[in-house]
Amino acid sequence: MTELQSARVTFTPLPSGEVEIRAVAYAPRVAMDLANTYVEVLQTRSRSNIRDEARTSREFIETLLNQTKTSLQQSEEQLAKVARGRSLRMPERNAIEAAQLSQLENSLAEIQGSKEIAKVRLAQLKGKDASGRPVPQAAQQQVTRRLLQLQEKLAGLRERYTDGHPLVKATQAEIKDAQDMLTAGPQGLPERVAAPQFGAAERAASAKQIADLEQEVSALETREEVLKQRLARTSQGLSNLGAEELEVAKLRQSVESQRNLVTTLSEKLGTVRIQEQGEDRGLRLIDLAALPQRPSSVPAMRVILLGMVGGLGLGIGLAGLLEYFKQPMETEEDITAATGLPVLGWLPTIQGSGRPDKGPEREPMSFIDVFAPNTLPIEACRSIRVSLLSMYRAEDVRTIMLASAGPGEGKSTVALNLSYVFSQAGRRLLMVDGDLRRPSLNRPLRLPVKPGLVDVLASHLPLAAALQPIKDGLQLLAAGTTDGADPGVLLSADNISRLFDLAKGHADLVVFDSAPVLAVADNLALASMVDAVILVVRAGVTQRRDLVRAKAMLDKVRAPVVGAVLNRVSSRETRRYYRSYSGYYGVGEGTSVRRRFRSAQSWWPIRRSEKVG
């Protein structure tokens, strides 16, 4: 039933009070069977509800009728006892008033009886008794009777149809629902019966019945109040009678009123018995569904076209949504537009040797140790050096920090390669690994991680003892091991200032690698004290929102951010630049570029067995 209501059958109330049921299916006969099955199920449920209401009304009327008959018998006996042996005659005027009073009482009794019956029906529709309390026993009996009726109906349907027919399937589904209600037990049964999962048609019909009964009860209460007022005025006209005449008049009125009430209740009892035994389905069927002669008026091509347009619109919307939330930095123009910083240069994707592919050190470390001195990566680093020196004099820039928004964007790559080209220019250079949580500068150089920066700052190890030489004019201060110490405390402003003083005697330029700005705040104090901060952006990976946040955090501590470097530029852009470079230097004549790179010597002569210090 639920499948019929939600999947293929639509329910449309019309302004005239009628209901249109429309079924859609690929096969004409299936569509007809769906609609007619829906109607059959609605009529079956409506007929069952009418019978249940009639039975409840009959039981109530029978109880009220028995009480009225008992009261009538007592009133007749009392009247006979009072009037025995007496000849009482009322004046003509009083007799007329007594007759009017009797008629009013009869009308009042009839209205009160109708009101009580309407209240009982209203309470039943709401799943409660006349006092407003739930009726679990009655609900259980109702479900049991409903189950028996459905089983009888299923037996009759199987004589005419197979188990695959929609009517048989719908009846089997209703039987299963009724059995589930009985299995739930007495505690869960009243709630489930009081609020069944009806379809739209049943909910509308039930709501209409409740509204009609509430309106009927309200009208009967109004008429009852009016009759009570008329009775009070009429009773005042009989006040001039003697005590005996008045008592006899009241008894006669009571007897007459109760006789009329017995007659009224007997008529209503006969009516509800007919309803209980009858086949009234409650719903008036105007027209059953017939076999459709042609498909729906909506052309299939229009449906397909609408589906294609809707799918295209959804795809464009999803693409726009993804583009809004994912905006990677691809070009120099993207960086400038997002941050307002100049781009000092760019680095291609460099495939270095000795790079671990697995384990905790598997992040992509790309260095130019296998390249010849005159290659595109080296020239790109020289371009960054020239751009930086064009903005400042050499003596004005003594400390540089490489920063990035997130991890894996190439700070260590740029720091190492930039240090190399500065050392080529004849300056004494010191590389410092300032990322104390995930140090990386020592790995491609095959040098130990300690002694290092932590030992100098925390253990007051002499700086000269912690330095590890790489080549002439180029030294490394590794990170060291924190051993539980807080990197944020180690990299305080006082410690950094002391490190600057110590480094003056060992280097003309100090290049710091650092931790990601958005990940930890360890290097923010360092960023505010160096002469220049360079933001490293990985092409196609760094997101615009992350880059903007990182720039804002550096600005907040007044860090001197001088520009950005675009790292790991795509091969397409690299080839465009490389054509000009190779054409100028003649690279590729006679020997392939790849073989030339493989034959190049490392620019740092570090031996694996060399022990520093």
C-alpha cells in the first residue's frame, strides 16, 4: 500500500469535493490495476471504519435505551401511585402549558441523545473513549476483526487472481500490517492504532469526518441550551398549581418525555444496526479506471530533454560549487591577485636522488643535487636571488625565512636551492632548520639531525660545535631533537635574538626553514624578527583561502613578507620556459637532456661516513 501511495499513484482533491486518483505505469493494464486497487483498498478500509463506528454507536444506544426504559418504568409506577384514587383536573391553560413543556422535554431528550452519540463517534475517530482516555482493548479487538476480514478477502481474491495481482499483494500487505500491530503487544498497540499511516485520501476523509462531527456537537449543544431556557420559562407558568397538581404534572411530563426518548433511541438503534450489517462503503465511486487507449499527454522526448537540461544544470552547479570551495594557485597572476605580493620567481618539478618513497620521511623532497650548474632549475633559483637583491641591498638582508601555508609545499626545497645560489655569489651562508617538529633539511644532505638548533638554544652548546659544513661558504644548523621540549618556547624572541648574535660571526646570510604557518605558531616570532619572509606556494595544491589566511597571520605579527615563490610548476609551463633556455645555451645538442642530468656531479661533496664536529 505504501508503495502504491508513494511511487506511482497520485491523489488530487478537486474543488467540487471529489478526488482524482491517477496511476502511472509503462504498461496500460498495470496503470489501470494500480488505480483500481487503490480505490478498492480505500473502500475496504472505509467500510470497515463505518462498521466499527456503527457497532460502537449501537452498544452505546443499547446501554442508554436500557437505562431510559428502567427510568420510564419507575416514573410510570410513581405516577400511578400518586394518581391512584384521585381525580385531578388542570385548568385548560395549564394543560396547554403542560403539553408544551412535554414537547420541549421530548425535544431536549432527543437532542441530548444525539449529542452523546455524536461524542462517542468523535472520540472513536480520535482513538479515545467518551471520557477522552485511550481504549487499548477496543483497539486490539478492532485490529483482530480487521485481520479476520482481510483473511476472508484474501481467500476470495485467490480464487479469482494469482498471487502476483496488485489486489492480492495489497491485501497481503494489509494483513502483515495488522499482524505486526497485534505482535507489538498491548502497550504499543493503542498508539499505533490511534495514529495509523494512512494515505492522503484516508487522512482527508478522516479529517473531514472529525470536523463535521465537531460542528454537529457544537450545534446540538447550542440547541440544547436554547431548549433549557424555554423549559425554564414554561415551567414558571405552572407555578400557580397546587402541590399535588404540580407533582402529577411533572410526573406526566417525565413519563411522556421518557417514552418519546425510548421511541427515538429505538429508531436510532435500528438505523445503526442496518449500518453495521450493511455494505455501505462510505465513499461514492464515480468512475473506475479504464484501460488507457494512448500514452500520457507528456511526450517522451520532452521528458528526456527536461532530464538532460536538468542534469546539465546540476553538473554546472556542482562544478561551480567545487570551484568556489577549491581554488588552487596555478599561476603567478593567481598569487598576486590573492595576496598582492610580487612573485620573485618559480621552480619546476625537480626529481632529486636518494628521496625516500616510504616510511615517515616519504614526503616529496625535491633538490637539485643531481643537476649540472647550468640547468633550468639553477637558473630559476638565480632569478629568485636577483629579484630579492633588486628590492634590497645585499647588506640590508642578513636573515631570510621561508614560510608556507601548509605542509609539503616546498619550503625546504626552496631554502636549500636558494642557499646554493647565494653561496655561488661568494657569500658565507648558514642554513637553519627551524621546523623543530618535522625537520627535513638534513635528510637530502645525508647529515645527522643533531646536534642542532635545539642544542644551541636549550643546552647552550656553542654554535660552532653544532654547525655541519656542506661546502666552502655553506653550513647547516640542523633542527636537533626536542626531547619533549616545547618548540614554541624554544623559538622565543629572546632565544632568536641570541641566535642572530651568534650567527653574525659565522655567516653573511642566514636562511631559515620553518613550520607551516596555519599548522603551528612556532615560527611567528621568528617571522617578525627576520629581514625578509618569502611565502612558498605549491602550484595546483595551495588553496587560495589558505594562502590568504597565512598572509594575514604574518601581517598580524608584522612580518616583512617581501614576495612569493611558485614551486613545482606544471610540466607544460616548464616546457614553455625550457625551450627558450635550451635554445640559448644549446642544451640537447648531441646528448639528451636526461643523460646530461644523470651524468652531472652533485654540488655538495658530502661523504656518507664523514663525521662532523
